[in-house]
Amino acid sequence: MSLKQAYMSWDKMIRESIIMEVVNKKFFSNKDLVYISGMGGSGIVGEYVARIFGDKTYNFREPIVLSNRSSETPINLLSKCDRALSIAVSYSGNTGETLCFLKKILSRNCDVGIVSSNGRLLEEAKKRSVPYYKVSQGYLPRASLPMLLVGVMKLIELLKIDLNRLYRDLERTMLYMSEYKDLSNEVANELYEKIRSNERINIVFSSNNRYSPLIDRFKTEFAENTKLYVETPVLPEAGHNYVETLPRGYKHIYYISDPDDTENQMLLGFLKKLSQRYENIVVREIDLPEKEGYLTKIMIGSFIAGLVSTMLAEKLNIEPSETPIIRLYREHSSEYYLAEEC
């Protein structure tokens, strides 16, 4: 299955993932903190879930959800093990940084859950009889986002928290996939024409802080799939620094627009003012679904990021699944992270 086909099968992933269950299921009490650790395509899951649990539309009062995209284990987490559920996420099950994190957590007898398809992470889960959610094999980590996301949600449910609204919002993603497939193809064609014409184009994806994890997803999807660097300023912070760079070079800004978010629309208005003042700045809106939940919106945004980048790679004759420099990094760092004292 090609990477593009994997993205197009997200509807199937969502349906199948929701009916799967956690193995070694047990329920936890007196937990008010969830700490999610993962890297790369697995790491974005923690960022999304942390933002979801802090978003005003869902009104979750607890737990507090934090995301970690490194091998580090904060001292204050280790000192509060009795209150925390740590979740290690690695599609392959062999990510060095995540295994290092897990080792530190287990050494303190902290409660942990695991989301993976295979590898050492799953071996540890089975050996120690800790709760785990096994996702399907055969995908690249970045294309397996729905499965990994559901896996984390299923583990958080072990804290006896009702997440039915999140599952409904995730399922609603499927209603929009056909519509946004056509939009993604349009954006990919537009970018290809700009690149082919040899214009000195700076590709920019931007939005407000509420969508900062999604903007980061655009950056990583383009890096892995097209091998292109895209700028990803997040407003309003970028309005206090980054915006001074906009008059330099040709900027093609795709703004992730949420019609239900008043701050988001105010900031879009600012960018439109800039495009009227500077002819080298072009602003195009990518509208997220109106009157939908936050999870539906960020998943549709992620769907667009994956499809646009793979479609553009195809037009540029780039194989998105080939990432030799990432492989070199993993080979280089694995000995360190898998050492007894990482």
C-alpha cells in the first residue's frame, strides 16, 4: 500500500480502531495526570491529545494531559507516580527515545500503558502484563495517526473517563474525506506549478495557537514526504517577531482557517491586509469544517497535510516513504538510547 493509499484508508482505520480493545485492561483510580511520550509520527499523538484535553469546547476538568517528545522523564513526574498514568507510544515499538523513557518509568514502578504495533515496546508490555493497545502493522507511523490516537484514548478511558464525544467527533472526520481529497489535490497542483515555474517560493502554513500542533504536523509531513522545508509560524506570537520577515522573498501562505474561532479569523484578517500591501505575499485559506468539534477539525487538517504532501511528492517524482537520513539518525542514536543508562 502506498502512503497516499494509507491516508485514503483513514476511514477504515477509524472504524476498526474504535472497536478494538486494550489488552491487560485494568482500571486506575486517583489519577489526575496523563503523560504521553512518543517521537515523530507517533509523537504528534501526545500533542493532539494534550491540546484536546485543554480545549474549551470539551471542558475536561481532569486529567491534565502533558506531551513529551524526547527521552526525558521529568523529576516532578517521577515524584508523582501515584497520581500519573504514563503512556508510551511508538508505532514500530523500537524507538530509542521512547524505550528510554519507558525504562525510567518502569524503574520507579509507575503505572504505564503502551500503544504500539510490535517491537520491544510490545514485548515489555506482555512481559510485565501492563495495559497495551496493539495497532495494525504495515503502515508508516505518520500514516497511522487515527490508530495511535484511538489507542491513547482507550488507555485514558482506564481512568474511568467518558470519551464518547471524542469518538463521535473522530467518526465525523469520515464525512469530509471525499471533499477534502479534492481540495488537497488542488493545493498540490498549485504548489507543483509554483515550484516548476522556478519561482523563489517560500511555502508557509500558518494558523493561530489553538492549531499549533496541526501546523507542526504540516511541517513534519512536508519534511518527510516531499523533503521540502516549509515555514510554520503560529499566530499571535509570530505577529510579534516572524512577520517582519514576510516582505522578503515570495511567500505563499496557506492559512488554516476555522470559521468558528473569532481569534483565528481576526489573525486571518491581518494576513489579508499584508497581502494587499505587499505583492509578494499571497494568502490562501484552507477552511476547516464549520460547526464541528475540535478533534474533527484537527483530523481533517491532518488528512490535508498528509494528502497534499504525498500528492506533491508524486508530482515531483519523490518517493515519500524513503527517508534515508532519518534511518541514519536512528541507527546512530539507537546504541545510546538502548544502553543500560540512557
